[in-house]
Amino acid sequence: MPRKLAPIHPGTYLRETLEEIALSARQLALHVGTTPMRLSLVLRGQRPVSADLALRLERALGQSASY
């Protein structure tokens, strides 16, 4: 029986993206109009990405909100 992989939290991908473009979480949070704490919790996998935040990140990073 194949083993199921655990889902990867979107914060993991977002953290990798921030590293690639050398942008701090605080800078991104202020740019998209959210609090640094909220974004920090997303990056740590402790908070889900809301539809609103996904759309803000889409505009800021040029990645699809569904990604």
C-alpha cells in the first residue's frame, strides 16, 4: 500500500520564495498590508493562508494565488 505524504503548508513555499528574492518577512508583510506577526505565523505553518492574503501575495509576488 503506498504511503501518503503529509501536505506541505503554503508557508514553506513562501519562506523559500522570500529567501530566493532576499526579502524579509517584515518587508513583505508591510508591502501587502498585513502585520508582520500574521505573516510570521503563516511562514511557520501555524496559520492558514486566507483567500485575501493569497490574493495580496499574488499581486506582490506575481505568483498565482492558487499556488
